[in-house]
Amino acid sequence: MSDTVQARVRQAVAALKQGELIILTDDQNREHEGDLVGLASFVTPEKINQALTIARGVLAVPMTAERAAALGLAQMTQQNSEKFGTKFTVSVDHIDSTTGVSAFERAHTIQQLANLSAGAQQFETPGHIFPLVAEDGGVLQRQGHTEGAVELAKIAGVPPVAYIIEILADDGHMAREVSLAKLAATHGLQQLSMADLVAYREFEATLSIQEGVTVHLPTRYGDLTLTEYQTGQAEPALLLRSQQSVSEPPLVRVHSECLTGDTFGSYRCDCGPQLQAGLAMVAQDGGAVLYLRQEGRGIGLHEKLRSYVLQEHQFDTYDANLHLNHQPDERNYNQAAEILRAAGLTTIRLITNNPDKVTALKACGIDVVARVPLLVGKNPYNETYLQTKKEKFQHQL
């Protein structure tokens, strides 16, 4: 997947999360059309009115099979002979509707279809909204607007329900490339192709990590975005990213979790001050902090506390790990490299004192063009700890 494709998908999702509409086009050998797409969770009467005005097709609501089942939505027909196998369910209105036709009532029905607390008893059939059921395999199984819209909702991190409407040209035929490009320019709409979504999902399928939601995170350091990545552990890795534009390779801090230092302000290590300094640096100069769930250099919190017991009786942090039958450092940076690649951070300046971290990321294909020292957090309680890091872990302190 090219960086351009990734950027298009991310820009489209960002627009959708702001409640905007985008144009999604499918293959010329399929329906060869463009649909307006919006997220059902963020629908408004104004957006429904806009969609109906500029697109003029059939308004439908794609959702997952699981959501359709939870709402008790039966297929419109038991013998689907539609050439592309589009799965229309029975039509619905929310029970609060009068006629269900106005933009206000359609918007309300659509939003309630995405409200995971709403059940079948809150809808009546037939109605004026046409739910569609997506294939479980998404765009990798079927390249329809139904699957594409649901994929976009999933990438956005909202309930997997969207709304779509086919776009007609001024002459009443289906709008094609030229007309769609003109419409996008006129109304300031992001445009995305099904091929972009397929490439995005195919790339994700090669990774051992899975990107989750992205949220805005205002902090004492500045405005950041926070993206979760599932790695197979109980808690996700987190990428905190600055919105500052950069003219040189961005700063990146790959930080392993340290509950005692990061959260409780322990003086036994320098982890907390390193995290704080790293966040301040990337917020100011542009870049990201990747927060990995590798507590205690990979041995976990319980074993780290056992190591602390030994360190209170003349063991250093290196020998304490060995005494507990651990390696001195059990961290692995393969998934960190995957996350950085997925985020487009492939050429970086790495904020670290640890040369092994530089070597590990380079071995995984990350171009570390510079190591940026992080000399903070020294205090009377961690002098031995820092000396051990320098002498036995070869940290450049």
C-alpha cells in the first residue's frame, strides 16, 4: 500500500468523523458508480437534506450482519436475484416517526439504527429507510458500497452503521468519473475508491497489529491525537501524535510502559521524566510517542516488583532479572516497527539513549536517521540504576 492510498483513507475517515459526507466509487467493471457516504452515528437532518439534494439516488443504511440480527431485520426477499447480491432488509422507520419521510425523521431513524442500545422494538416496518447487510469479510470479500461504508465506520471506531445514496448526473444517468470529480470539487468532498479501501485492508491483513480508534487528546504538552493498536495483549499499544507539520524526519519516542514511574512518579527509575520530556518534544517539534505495553523491560509488573525486592538487597536491575530467570531485557520491537509503518512513520529521528532500540528498529525496516538523546530524570534514588543502564545495557548516558 502506498503512502498516498493510506493518506486518502485517513483523510476520508477524518472527514466522516466530523460528520461530513464523502464520495466512494466502485470499480468500472462493477456498478461503476459513486455514492455519498456518511456515518450513521453522526448523521444530521442537514446532512440528509444535502445528500438527497445533490445525489438524488436511493438512501440506504449499510450495517453488519450482527447489527441487523440484533434489530431483527429480515431480508426483503428470500430469493435474492439482484445481480450483485445486495442484501436489502425490510424497510424501517423509528417508532417516533410520523410519516418517516422528512430529513429530520430519516436522520433520527438512521442514528437510532446505529445506537447499539436500541432494539427491534424501537422500529416499525415497513418504513422509509432501507437497511443493507454487509458481508462479514468486508471489502476483501465483496467490493460493494455496502461493505465499503461499513469498513469506513469500523476504521472510524464508531458503531458499524453508515448511510449511503447513489449519485445521479444532471441528466439523470449515473454520475461517472468526470461528474463525480466535479461534484467533489463543488461541494468540497473527499473522494475515495473501493480499490483504496481494499489496499488498506489487504495491508492491515499482513500485520500482527490492528489499528483501532483515533481520538483528539488535548494535553498539557499540546494537542495530540491518540490511536490504539491491538497487539494481542490485554491492553493496546498507544500512538500519541503531534499535529505539528515537520520539514525533516519526525521525532519518535518508543516508550515501554512503567506504571511506577509513568503514573506514580517513582524516583527508582527515569521513565516518568523520559515520557514527559518525549511528549513535550514531539508536541513542540512534530512527531509521535509510541507507548508499548512492555512493563518492566518485558517481564510484567509482578515480576518487576519481585525484582525491586532484590534491588533493595544489593542486586542491580540487570542481575535481579537474571536471578529471577529472566533476560536482562525481554522487550521486542517487531510490533513497534509494524505500528510505525502503519502510521507512515518509516523515516524517523529516534528519541532514546538505548542503542539496542535503534538497532532493533533498523532491523525491522525503520530508517532511523538520527538518535536524539534524552538525558532527564536523574536523582539520588536512581544513581545506581542509571549507572547499571550505562555499564551493563550500554545506554549512552
